[in-house]
Amino acid sequence: MKLKDPGVLAVVVAVCAALTIAGELYGAPLLVWIFKPLATATIALAAWRRGLLLARYSRFIVAGLMFSLVGDVFLITPEHFVFGLLAFLIAHMCYLAAFTADVRLGAHVQPFAAVGVIATVAVFVIWPGVEPELQLPVVAYVLVLGMMTAQAQARSFLHGTYEARRAALGGALFLISDLILAIDKFHSPVPAAAFWILATYWSAQTLIALSVPREDLD
């Protein structure tokens, strides 16, 4: 069994995710500290094994996953939320760099318009609950997240490959995950928030990792 194979990776990540979610829901922080970083580290390793960092796309995807790993660790403790937000902001910039490696930014306009509407509505909904010191970081994060998601959809539309569709679905799930997180944190509690946030988050990361073609070359 090879970690870079979709089925094997999905099983390993699902086990780590289930243990992390159990830790979140039942107050077992040790499970979270062990299996939350382990899940993302496993996904990053799978992406590296698929592409071996031989192409720009692979390098930026792996870099995005490594910054996501840093963000995961910071977000375990609420007082480090800003550092986690910054780490994920950089991660999305890495993903955006990957998705513009072979398709120019905004090459297909419709996804940007659709994601722009969703992001604007989301910011409007959560804005009253965002602390003043977080307003600028939140706006910057939403902007980069939206661009990453929209570019992934545009790239999928123009390329139409299986890997591009994986990245597009991953980008969409990342947006959903962060929308749930933002509503839960800044607006009102979401029932079983940890489950929905982490399930969509790791599904997104897994799909993005599997969008790396096997041993691709520049």
C-alpha cells in the first residue's frame, strides 16, 4: 500500500480526522494535539511523494500544506488565532501560486463573480462579531481565500483534467469549511461545528494534495 494512492490516503486521514474530532467533541486535548497535525502532515507527505517537488505546481502545493500544518497547530489554542490565520493566509497564497502556474489569474471570470458574492455576503454576516483588531486580517484572508477558490474553479473549467477537478472541489470545500468556522466564531454557534469544519477541511486538503500529478515535471 502506498500513501500517495487516493484510497490509502483517504483511510489514513479519515482515521486521524475521526480521532481529532472525537478529541474536540469529548474534551480530550491529547488526541487533538497528536492527530490534528498528523492528519495534515500525512497529506503533505502524500503530495510530496506524488510530485517529488519536481514541478512548480508540486512545490507550491506542498508548501501550502506545510503552512497549513503550522496553522493547525496554532489554532489548537484560541489565543493563537491570529498566528493561525496568518499561516493559512500564506497557505492559500501558495495554493493560488500553484493554480496560476499554468492558467493566468482570472482567466475565467464567472467563478470569481460567484465566489465574490459568497465572500461578500459572508463578511457582511460575520462583521458585527469581528473584533476591531481582527478586521483587517479577516478581510485579507477572505480576499486570498476567495481568489484561491475561484482560480481553482477557473483552472478546472479550462483544463478539464481529473487532477484539476480535484483541486477545484478541494478549493470549494476549503471555502465551505472556513465559512462554517467564521460563522461559529464570529456570529453564532454551529451545532457540531468541530465535525463539519474538520471534515470539510481535511477533505479539501486531501483533494488538493491528490491534484498533484504523479511525478510531474516542469
